[in-house]
Amino acid sequence: MAYAEDAERETLHHPKSFWTKYVWSQDHKVIAIQYSLTAIFAGLVALVLSALMRMQIGFPGALEFIDQNAYYQFMTMHGMIMVIYLLTALFLGGFGNYLIPLMCGARDMVFPFLNMLSYWFYLLSVIILMSSFFVPGGPTGAGWTLYPPQSISAGTPGTEWGIVLMMISLAVFIVAATMGGLNYVTTVLQARTHGMSLFRLPLTVWGIFIATVLALLAFPALFVSAIMLLFDKLLGTSFFMPAMVSMGQTLDYNGGSPILFQHLFWFFGHPEVYIVALPAFGLVSDLISTHARKPIFGYKMMVWAIVAIGVLSFVVWAHHMYVSGMNPYFGFFFATTTLVIAVPTALKVYNWVLTLFRGDIHLTVPMLFALAFILTFLNGGLTGLFLGNVAVDLPLSDTYFVVAHFHMVMGVAPILVVFGSIYHWYPKITGRMLNDTIGRLHFWITFIGTYTIYFPMHYLGFLGMPRRYYAYEDYDFIPQSAHDLNSFITVVALIVGVSQLLFLFNLFYSYFKGKPAGGNPWKATSLEWLTPQTPPAHGNWGEKLPVVHRWAYDYSVPGVAEDYVPQTVPESEAPIHDKGI
Amino acid sequence: MNVSAPQHHPNFDEGWDDPAIAARRKKTALQVMLAVITALFFLFTIAFLIRAQYPDYESLAAPWQPLANPWLLWVNSGILLLASLSFHWAVVSARSENINATRDGLYLAGFFTVMFLISQLWLWQQLIALGYYVNSNPANSFFYLFTGLHGLHLLAGLFLWLKTLREARGGLPLSLLQSSVALCATYWHFLFVVWLLLFSLIVGDQATFRAIAAFCGF
Ligand code: HEM
Ligand SMILES: [Cu+2]
């Protein structure tokens, strides 16, 4: 603690050079931007990969370099990057880093040095992952679930280097996420400003906080499976690898349990869905409340729903394994828990809708994205109820119905929140508004486009079109109309993909040319809008920490002239909407 | 980005970073970290219990196996216990404001920890010399995995220890030193308990694991 850390503090709060200010920075806001830009870069790679896959599905053979191996490699990298390196990193490392200290009224994360390390480990994990494109044999094509034995057996692309780099990269990512997570949790618990009780925190903080707890407890499962698989691959152990004959040769493996890997993987994998979803829930609650100028409906219920979802998410994992075979009672148990978790989730959707009900809805770009999120998430959630039931899941498993379901619920829905949130907080981060016209264009293309891509996939799934196939020609049960539909989906996917350039252009253009935003362009109540400077300076609050007198949702308080009351306004100046909080 | 930083040292206003608060934050962080490590070893234990039920599992402590008489493991456990006790002594000394004794306690704790690690490595070497490689049997695989990971956690702990030692030698205010030493001690006690768990998994026999697994329903 002593001297070394005093030195750290010096660099933290009086950054002298470009390097300490923007590169080796310990300021949570700079780290947040570093995390976000890196995640967006990774996301663009994954987006390009999805376009290439869609080309192969919609126009088989049109791009000659996509052979079976390449398809599986693109698919695997796409899935893993989207889930881990884009969404998880962006929500926790990006939004978490930026918003937690500001919304709690803290000067920074409590351990700035660790926070910086977290980013650099994350960057390292991305570099390791991307380097697998350039090694002999290329990246792994095992599917993002990495199931052994195929993930490390001959015949799967990338078993030489790709799979090893993938697992090392994941291990490094987990270390990064843990260092970040320690900071987020401790900051929320121990660094809130005066008057900021837990139940006065904006739901954004709650969502990210509980998601971080999930990450801290679920990532170890991925870590365990990655380490043990790495042992099997590199040291010839048989944790997961059964006795096997591969290409006519008996392998040295003996007696391992592939199902064990699946349990470990999904013990991580299902909470992972909520690691992505809970921050999205939190952020979107704040978007809706702010732009509908109404207190969030059922604040405490929303908090408890987040907590309940977090707890339940640890007891549903085997709904991903119905087709792997299990004791029928287990199937019953996991189907039941899966349906139970739908209750707090549905409750959140009702509360968002009730918040909108008779609100003064401003159809700003963030609000458009928030509304689109509700629709998309609802759709994906409903198909989840289908897949949660064993008897319904068996025929639908591994079809495009599943692809449609998870893209809706954890692909598109969170991405819509990411966009909405960037349009919402960009003015605070840069001091300028994003261009509204480009924003609306981007929104409509993305929203209608993604629906057009994924809605028909439910139907393809009912037809029985299997997922994770490289070529769909010459199957009797797939009619010509399905192929036409696939071509159509591909065209739309390409349009949606290219239209993201609008967004990138907007980010870049508005940074220099955007309308100056002022400190609080949306007339919002939470602390980050009340910083003395915009963008907030080092230490965030100038001389004095803010003092909080109320929750974050005092919009349209009766008898108050303005339609919002910031959290720092004392009760003597404006009544408090919800005294219970 | 705007850079009009506040003029005075922003960390020291309104208790944002006074020593008591800093200590509390570190304590919270340690508790969270221990929860994470618990999750990690819990999952390893589950994986072990599942894998150990397969017929090819052959415990290293079976009568014909090298650890049939696990005296070396007991010795190592004793060394680690001494490290833990030394930390405890350091905590007590720091509390009674005896800097010298605190420092000695820290030195001893570090010494026993390094001893433990060396002794574990020596055990590895013994087993390898006897032909018990990491891939010869799942029991061996788990043995190397468990001892290795546990050792890595101790190694990471030694960084904390080094920092605390530097503080003790550099004359840090006693209240701060007390909290640093206490945090280290907690971590070591925790890793000692983890070691006992791993020890029992290494020497336990298959029938017991089957019974536990059956009891838990898998
Ligand atoms: C417009 C954007 C996107 C398009 C066009 C797209 C397209 C695809 C395609 C064609 C596949 C392969 C399906 C198969 O062959 O079975 C796939 C798989 C996948 N995608 Fe996306 N995707 C997009 C966005 C996302 C996002 C945002 C996520 C974040 C969660 C995501 C997560 C996944 C996952 C986890 C897989 C499964 C990979 C595997 O089977 O191993 N995708 N996507
Ligand atoms: Cu799930």
C-alpha cells in the first residue's frame, strides 16, 4: 500500500504525458474507452465473419475460399468473439468502467492500477485470439462450445494451434475479467458517495453489479474446462477424452468424460447469457425511464428480479444438454427451473411497458433502440420457453430455430441496448451529440434488418434445416423456397452489416463536428450528468463529492416545474417521489 | 478529453481514501477474491468427483501406490500449517504494536511457504522418477493439477507477502500494517484449508468418492 501506491496515485491524478494519460492510463473513463474500442474492433471482425458465413449459406460456393474448414472456423470465431470478446467486454469493461464510478459518485474505481492491468490483459487475450488466424492450421473450428473429443481430435480444423490459442486466450480473458470484476464489486460496495444507499443506485449499476458477480462465479467454470482440456490436448491426460479410434488409429486416451466438459461449459455458459443480459436490462431501464420522463415502474421489484435471475441462472445450465442424454428427472428439474426463471424476466418486461404507459415518450434515438430491445427480447424470450421444454427441444435442437432464438435474445437484443446506450452516453463521454439523422437511419436499418434476418429463421428451423452445416444443397426435406429465403436473408445481412459503417462514421464525425452537448442534454437525474465538467475530468467531481438525497428516477414529480429532479437536490427544494427508497 | 484536473490531491477529500476506508476496501476485495477461488476449487472438486468414479481411476494412495503411506504429504501439510501460524503470530504482534515481532512473523511465514513449495516440487520429482506421469492415470493428472494450481495461488500470495514485508520494513503507520498483515494471514489460512481439501481428494479412495457422488445424486 505504502509508497508504491502513492506513486501510483501521482500518475493517476496528474498524468503528465500523452502516454500516461491515454495509454497507460489508470483513469476509469480512459480505460472504459480503451475497452470499448477494442471490443468494437473485435466485434467488427466477428461481423465480417458472419457476412462470409451468410455468403456461403445464401450463395453456396460463390466465395471459393470458404471451404468446410473455413466455414467452421468462421462460425467458431464469430460465436466466441461476439459472446465474450465483444458483449461481455463491452458491458463490463466498457459501460461498467465508465458508469459505475460516475453513477456511484466515486472518484474512480477503488483499485485503479488493477483496473489498468485488467484492460491490458483483455487486450492480450484479443491479440492471442486473433493471432490464431495466422498460425498453421488456422483458428479452431470446434464450434464456440468447444466440445471434446472433436475439438482436439484430428479432422476438426485448427487442432494444431488454433484450439490451444483459443483456450489460452480464454484463460487470459478470465484473469482480466476477474481483475476488473474485483474492482466493480468493491467500488459498488465500498465507494458510493454520501447518501447513495444501495437502493438509490440507478438500475444500470445494479445490472452491471449482479452481472459482475455472475461473471466472477461462472468464469471459473470456463477456466476449469479450458485448463483441463488444455491438459488433455498438450499433456495427453484423459479428463474429457474417452478411448478413441481416430483415422484408423487407436489414440492414447482412455476413460475420460466428454459429458463432464459439457456440464462445466454450460455451468459457465448459461450464466454467461445473463452476464450479457443483466447489464442490458439495467441500461435499458434507465434509457426508458429517462426518455419517457417517468419513474421506472417497480424499482425495488426490478432490483429483486435482477438478483433472482442471477441466482436462478446457476441452476438451469443443463437445458443446453437435453440432447446429450440425461436422467429424465434431471430433464424435468432443468425444464422447471428454466420456466421459473422466465417469471422474473417477464416481470421486467411488464415493468418496462408500465413505465412507458402514459409516459411523456420522447422518440429519441436511444429510446428507439430501447423500444426495439423490448420487442426483440420478448420475441427471443418466448422462443426460449419452447426450447426450455425437453419434448419441444429435442426436434428443434440444432436447427435454425435455435440460431434464431439465441440471436434474438442474446445477440441482437443486447446489441440494440449497446447502440441505444452509446447514443445516450456519447454526449457525456465526448461532450458532443451524435448526429440524429444518421442515428435514425442506422436505427431503422438495424432494427428492421435484424428482424428480417432472424424472424424467417424460426420457420427454417421448423422445416428442419440444421444449424452448423456448411452446405445445404441436395437434401430432400429442404425445399427450393428455403434456399431462396436463405439468399434473401444473406442479402439483408449484408445490408445490415454495411450499414454499421453509418454508426462508425457517426462516432468519428460527431467527435469533431457534433452539436455541443452541454452537461445534461437529456435532462437526466443520475449523477454522471451532474459532473462539473463534460467530459468529466480526472477525479470526476472537482473539489467536493456530490451528496445524494433521492433515488435516480424523480421524473415528472407533481408540483415541480421541471420534469426531472437530479439526485443531488435535497427534499426541501423538491418533494421525493418514492419515499420508500 | 478535458483535463482541468482539480488542484489539490483529490484522493484525500472527504474520506475518499483515508486509511481506514482503504483498508475496508481491500478487505472487501479479498473476500470477493476468496469467493472466486472457492468457486474455482469447488468446480475442480466436482469435476474430480465425477471423473474419479470411472473404473480406470487408481488412487495414488492405494496400497500398491507410492503415496500408500502419505507421510510426505503430512510433512508438507505441517510446513504449510507453520506458515499459517507464523502469519497468525504476525497478526497478533501487529495488533500489540510490536513491529519487530511482526516482521519476524512475516519472515517466518515466507520461509515456510517457500519451503512448502520446494517440498511439493520435490514430491513431483519423486513421482516422476517412479514413472508416475501426469497422463498415466486420472489420479495422477488430478494430483499434478491440484498441487500445481494450489502452488500458483501461494506464489501469487507471495507477491502480497513481499509488499507487506516492504511495508513492515519501511515503517508504515501501524494501523495500515495491521490491516495488510491481517489480509495476508486470511489468504494463507484460506489456502491451508483448500490444501486440506485437496489432500483428502488425493488420498481418498474410490469407494468414498462413489458414496459422496451417490449421496449428491450424480
Ligand atoms: C447481423 C449480425 C449477425 C449475423 C448475420 C450472424 C450470423 C451467424 C451465422 C450465419 C451463424 C452460423 C450458424 C450455423 O452455421 O449454425 C452464427 C452463429 C453464432 N452467432 Fe451470430 N450473427 C450475427 C450476430 C451475432 C451476435 C451479436 C452474437 C452475440 C451473441 C452472435 C452469436 C453467435 C453464436 C454464439 C453462434 C454459434 C456459433 C456456433 O455454432 O458455434 N451472433 N451467427
Ligand atoms: Cu441457457
